[in-house]
Amino acid sequence: MPRRATLKRLRAPDGCAIDDALVLWFPAPASFTGEDVAELQLTGGTAVVAALLRTLGDIDGLRPAQPGEFARRAFDNGKLDLTQAEGLADLIDAETEAQRRQALRQASGGLKALAEDWHARLLGVLGETEASLDFGEDEEDVSARLVGDQDAQIACLAAEIEAHLGRYRFAERLRRGLTIVLLGAPNAGKSSLVNALAKRDVAIVSPEAGTTRDLIEVHLDLGGVAATLVDTAGLRDNTAGVVEAEGVRRARARADDADLVLFLCAEGKGEDAPPGALVVQSKADLRPSGERGTLRVSAVTGEGLFELETVLIDHARTLTGWGQDATITHERQRSALAGCRDALIEAGGEVDAVLRAESLRLAMRCLGQLTGRVNVEDILDVVFRRFCIGK
Ligand SMILES: Nc1nc2c(ncn2[C@@H]2O[C@H](COP(=O)(O)OP(=O)(O)OP(=O)(O)O)[C@@H](O)[C@H]2O)c(=O)[nH]1
């Protein structure tokens, strides 16, 4: 029965029972892929699944799905556009609340709906531009009025798209998660702080300076924003050997690409901190009268940890445009829309109606690339390869 869960005994062709399973039947087109789909919910267990797969494998024309094949079929059958497919892959990968919300918005067609609205409006302007080509010299007044009207519509569209593009970098950071790199002199207490923030022992702590050599990463949820905190080798110029020197090189390189650098110092005010770094004083328990105006923490007593977490959450939310509900989350989407905006600007500045129509058509093609309506064969593999098997 369509869309009803039914308990059935599954049997091999020779009549041997395989399992008792819940069977769901989704006839086309009301299924995820738009094709006929049967879903079997088995008793968990490797042998049960293996026995069923063996039996199914013997049926002609049946084979296991490739990663992303269900989503690809849904796309081919018009159930999803490309932005929704990207949103769905992000939703599967989402680790934090904010990532989940952003991905769900896209998977449920937030960007698709915008693109469809822009497409419809563009089509309207293009129609008017093409109609104006038919006006004769004696109708110049009407023609000029129409061109003025089109200019306003084109400018309005370009401005709307620009506003969405402006929020891209926030959404992209939220989607991929932030990288926060912890720098500081050897023995500043970096590994201890990483363990305290992660609330578990991930990095080795030792009184010996130069303990951490390679980069150690821990995942944090900063008030809904995913972040990777990277513990690094302590920065010093006279390193004890090539391994430590390489560690220091990696630390600096990673800090250059980080969204935020935390600079931890056990003494002084962090005068050596790179520009833009958030300076934190460590071992607050050992220096009760630390520098004013600087965050002070102790991994031993826990002093200042809550305040540091609050500051990190504030930074994370600012860096990801908290509450802005951005729509463009992937570079692919950004570049298609930037192309659309450029073509619109081109069209707006064009007095010749033929050339104007040409630019408007280009703008529509760019929108088509965003949603996957046109010319995207080469990027489909890239989009759908990200999916896991079974989706
Ligand atoms: N009293 C006190 N000692 C601390 C604190 N944090 C770290 N320590 C001690 O300082 C020493 C160095 O700590 P680590 O966390 O290994 O320092 P690190 O900056 O990671 O050191 P490297 O790996 O050498 O770069 C250890 O003996 C820690 O127990 C703190 O808040 N208070």
C-alpha cells in the first residue's frame, strides 16, 4: 500500500526467510527521486543486510546505488534543483544548530525560490526590451519611457542580488566551520587550554617546553557555530630541532589562514601577538594581579574559562553573520550569481536595445547555472560526489 509501513517476512526465491522487515512503498512520482521507490527497514545486523543484498543482487537489473545517486536522480527528475541538492549534502554534514538551520533553509528551496523570482522578473524585462526593438521612430517617447522603467527594474534586481552576495562570506564560514588557531610561547599553557575548552584530554600537557610539535585539532560548538580549535607548537626562534622548527612553521602557516587567532601568554600583555589576534593571559592562578583589560584564564582552577567561551561565541557569531539568514553558501553559487549581477550592470548601462537584450540573456543563463537549469553537466559530478551512499 503506498506510503504505509507494513510488516512483512522477506524471503529468498527458494522460500528461505531472511528477516521480518517494515516495507514502505512510494510509487512514482511522489517519492524522493520521483521514481518508484521501495524502502526496507530491516533488523539491524551485518548478516541480515548481507543476506538481503545477496538476494537482491541476484535479481536482474538491480545493483547497489552509487554515492549521491538518489539525489542525482531526484535532480534529473526535477524534484530538486542544484542549490537544494547542495543544501541537502550540507544538512547531512551539519554538526551544529546554526549549520543545520542554514542547510535546511537551502535544502527546502530558500535560494531556489529567490532564483525563480529573479528569473521571472528578468524574463519580464527581457520581454519588454525585445518589444521595444519593434517600436518605430515615431514612437520614440513610448520607447524612452519603457527604457527608463527597465533601467529601474534592472537596477533593483542587481541591488537585491548584490545584497545576497554581500552576505556570502558569512554563510560560507558557517557552512564549513571556523578555524581558530591557538598561538603562544612554549609552555604558555596552550594544550591545557585546548583540553579545558574541549572538556577532555586531547593534547599532551607537560612541563617540558616544546611538547606539542604537530597541529592538534578539536571540534567545538560555539553557541551553534562549528569551530575547529588548533593547538600548535609553541613559538620560539631557538627551536630544539628540525621537528620542532617544522612545527613552528606549520603553526604560523595555519594562523595565516585562520578565521581567528588566539594568542596565549603566561607573562606580559602579549606584545608578540600577531595583529588582530585575541590576546589571552594564561595561568591566572599564578599571577593574581594580571594585566587589566585582558582576558585571564586558568586551566587549573577554571577561572576565566566561561568568560573566554562567551567571547569566543561572540566572535564566532560575528564572523558568521549571526541572524542574517544568508542564502548563498557555496563558491559555485556565488560565482554564478556574481556573473548574473555583472551582466545586469552591463545591461543597465547599455543604450542599444539589442545589446541590452543580449546582456539580459547572459544574466538569465547565469541564474540557470545557479539552479542547474542550463549548462552544468561538468559540475554535476562535483556536486553529487559529496553525498554518501544511500542518498
Ligand atoms: N598553574 C598553572 N599551570 C598551568 C596552567 N596551564 C598550564 N599549566 C602548566 O604549564 C605547563 C605547560 O602547559 P602546556 O599546556 O603543555 O603548555 P603548551 O603551551 O601547550 O606547551 P608546548 O607544547 O611546549 O608549546 C604544564 O606543566 C601545565 O601543567 C594554568 O592555568 N595554571
